[in-house]
Amino acid sequence: MIQQIGDIVKLGAQTIVRWRSIWRQRKKIIEQMYEIGNASLLMACILSFFIGGVLALQSGPALVDRGLGSIIGQLVGLAICKELAPVMMAILVAGRAGSAMAAEIGSMKVYQEIDALRTMNIDPITYLVLPRLLAITVVLPLLVIYSILTGWLGGSVIAAFNLEIEVPFNVYFLSLKSNVDIFDILNGLLKSCSFAFAIGMICCSQGLNTTRGPRGIGRSVTRAVVFSIVAILVLDYLITRLFLYFN
């Protein structure tokens, strides 16, 4: 485990120092952004809408019984933008795009395509890792913004039309607007950037370290997804703790 963490950190440092090659890799970056975003958009919409709806459904009746129905918008808004949207989108991207990264790079490693790149004097980190890392770091925060808006909408629909809650749209969004500010949204976006970097590095590292033929590809994909989810949850705790400390 320690060796794997060391490999991930080393790969991250090697990728960062190649930032000057971003412009030359712009076409691959755009391709990766399209693949990651397009593949995740529909699932992000469904997941976010119903997460917002479930939050309103679970908390709404209890709040209404206590005369606090007007704060449903605040509860749903803060929970989604600070925690649920960045964490759930990161897990979604890790499972969908991260696994594809590990499988693609792992296949190239097993079938010696990466060795062929080195033979042609093409740096595998610049050619394979850098575009994927930058693409996921750009796309994940955008997905989080989309998820936040969709989750807020889902919560408002359930709050308005559920007979046990019946909080009008204007009351819901007034509470949300009054209690959720730009710093709460930036909190989630900062988390999503750190999650994206971790996912990209873990999945690319697992792909580059694939061994033992085709069977090793499946193991690398499994490890990449599992390690990414663990990293997301650990980073979520650490960043939340850091924000609480400074506040």
C-alpha cells in the first residue's frame, strides 16, 4: 500500500512538471473532456434529482411538524452543494471514467504499446496521463455545478407536491437563496477539484502498473475504483475538517 501511494505521488509530480505540454495535447484533452462529461451527464441528472428529492422527502415531514417547513430549502441546498454533489459526482466519475482510464492504459501496458511509445520517443506521461488528468479536473467541477442545480430542483419539486410537506417553490428557493452563499458552492467545487486530481492519478497509476496479462487489467480496474472511492471519502473528511478549523 505504501509503495502504491508513493507511485501515485511520484506520478502526480511527474505530470505536474509537464504542464507546458498542455497546448500540444489540447485535442486529446478535449476528446477526454467530451468522453468523461458526455458519459456521465445523464446519470448525474438522475442521481442528483432524486438525491435532492429524497432529502426533502426524509426531512420535510419532520420539519413541517415542528413548524420549520420554511427551512427545507436551506437544508437541501447546503447538504447538496457542500457534501452530496461533490462526493456523489466524484464516485460516479471514478466508476465510469476512472475505470475506463485504468482499463485503457492497462491494456496498452500489457500489450506493450507504452513501450512502443517510448521507442518512438513519445513520453507516455505527457501523451496518456496529462490529458486525462486535466480533462477530469475540468469536467468534474462542471458536473458538480450541474448536480447542485439539479438536486435543488429535485428537492423543490418534492417539497411542493408532497402532501405531507407542501412547501411552495417561492418559500423553498427564498430559504435556499437566503442561507446558501457563493462560499458554500466554492466549498463543493474545491472538494471536486481535489477529488478529480486523486481519481486521475490513482487510475492512471494503476493502469501504468498493470502486470500479469489480461487478467491483470481487471485487477487494476478494480483497485483503481476502490482506491479512488477511499481517497474521495478521506479527502472529503480532511477538507471539511480544514474548513471547519478556519471558520
